[in-house]
Amino acid sequence: MEVQPVPYPFADPVALRLHPRFAELRDSGAPVRVTMPYGGDAWLVTRYEQTRFVLSDPRFSRAAAAGADVPRGRPGLEPAGNLLAMDPPEHHRIRGLVAKAFTARRVELLQPRVREIADTLLDAIGPPADFASAVAWELPVQVIGELLGVPPGERRMVRRCTETLVASGGGVAPADVAEARGKLAGALKTLIAQRRTEPADDLLTALVAARDEDDRLTDNELLMLGVALLAGGHETTANLIGSFLVELLSDRERWTALVARPEVIPSAVEELLRFVPLVTVADLARIATEDLEIGGRIIRAGDAVLVQLDSANRDESVFSSAGELDFTREVNHHLAFGFGVHHCVGAPLARLELRVLLSTLVRRLPGLRLAIPAADLEWRRGGLMRGVTSLPVTW
């Protein structure tokens, strides 16, 4: 029997609430056929185990989506050479170069510098303040900027271009996406040329050396990898910081619990990663390379499949009381950073930034609170990720 597609997203996102349709789909046990904003129809997977299956089975190809008009949540096509749009063994070759810089051990060595940046940002503000612009966006862009050696004067350009790359509409055309990617690539070409003549102690220098000395990267791969690191290295974390604070400060008991017991912050970060929805629309389609079955549905070779990580992280068959925040949750194998070969390479860095900032806030600003009712907060529109446009706080 032919499955009729339904329009997706199911509705405009509302703050940090998941649409109730996701719970209904998880209960049904089967993927749903959806019509995406761009590129046509796809299968949408909402359950935890099915999501892990799609993300880890090599019969679902990311490379097949590169440069193709596949179902997706944003204008513009994925360029070839993007780490996220590669399959093994090419993916393993390039990811291995970056992963050495983002191991948990090496990232922990950055903790003093991340704390210093957080303290400096907090020193510069007084109550009331817009936490989103003053801290949530500044901390991640400064950290990734230093790792890649981006001059401070160019970091605002990086942020503007990244916002265009992850736009899901709102007047953004494919030409705008191409222009933003071109600006980032141009800035990186300049930085790469500088690192060739003046090596520095940063990640970009190491990647340039991998290209020039070991011949493990092509020129295009080096460029696309730099663009991906710049864009992915701050956009997600910045939005998560704002959303975490909204979730914590809109329920006073949650914030006071962290102030009273800062030792639970690491587990609180993991639980917030599981609980707080990030995306407004699923993206990054995988193309089935042969006929398969998921939840009783036949997925044909050539079909596009999308996973909804926020929904998978609320799967009651995996997480008890999945709709509630539990900072003491002992087993928390959430999928906030994905799963399988494309598990987010920057996850250790994002975790570090989130932990350090929350620890700094409960230490320095235990009286932190929202300056306006949570219901009055304004949320960004026209992007792939949820996030506040501003976050007025006081203390």
C-alpha cells in the first residue's frame, strides 16, 4: 500500500516544545513519509533504535546526497568534499586528522583557557544583560576562532555567514548560501596561506601540514574541512547555551539545584543535551543504497531517510520518564551528537564549553534569573536550529 506523505515540519517550532506528533509517531513504531521544504519526499525516523540503525548502517549513504537535489530542510545543495557528506573510507581518512585535535584528553587541556574566556565575558557585563549576545554567542566563537587561528576582527563575519548556511528559509536563497560559503572559503584561503609561511600552534596549522607534508588532504578537502569546523564549531553550542539557560532559569528549582550541588553539572549537561530540542527541521538526508525495512516499512534503494534526534532522545522505551529532566539519570546514551561514523567530532569541545560555563555561572552568579517572563522570550526564525534572539537576565 502506498504511503501518502505529510508536510514537514508539522508546524512552526514553539520555544523548546516538541510537536506532539513525534510522540504519536514513536508509538506507531514506523517511519512516516514526509514532504520536505526542499527536494521532495523522504522517510522520517523518530524512534531511538531505528535512528541508531540509520546512522550506523553503511547502506544509508551520506555521500549520495552531496550536490544532489535530495529532500532537505534548507535551500542550497550540500557541496562535495564536506566531511558530513562523505562515506567511509574517505570519511575515516579526513575525520582521523581532525579527531586527534578533539580527543577528550586534549580538549580537557583547553579548560583553563575556556574558563578564562568565560570569566572575561562575565566581567564585561552587569545586570541587566542580554546573555545571548554577550556570552552565549561570544564564548564558542572565541574558542573555535582561537583553535583555528581566526583573527578577532573576522569572527563576526564567520558568525553571519554561518547563520546563512544553516538558514531554513526566511528569505534566504541558494545564492545567499553560496555567497556565505564563498566568504568563509575566501577567509580560510587567506589563513591557509599565512599558516604555510608562518606556522602557529593551532589546529589549522596542523591541517595545513597534513596537506603539504603528508599529502593526506586535497586542497578542496582542506578548504571544506575548515569551513565545516568554523561553522559547526560555534553555531550549535551557542544555541544550546541559550536554550540550556532558558530551561534552567524558567524553573527556579532546577537552577537552585545546580547552585547547591555544582558537582552534578556534568550529568546535568548530559541530561540537558538529551532533553532540550535543538533543530527546527530534520536535515542531512541519507540515501538508501538497497531495499531495507525499518519498523515494517519498506525503504527502497534511492529513497531519502531523515532522522529526528530530538524525538529519538524522548523515546520512552529507552529513557524512563523521558519527558522529564532528571539530573541524576545514571544511564544516558543520548543521540544529541549523533551516532556512528558521523558522530560529532567536536562533541568533547562542546561538552567542555557547556560544563565550564555552567560551573562559572553557578559560582559567580548564583542569583541569576530571567529579567522577563519566559513566555515573552523571542526565538529565532528561519533557521535549522532553535535559539533565542536575546536572553535578558539579571542577578
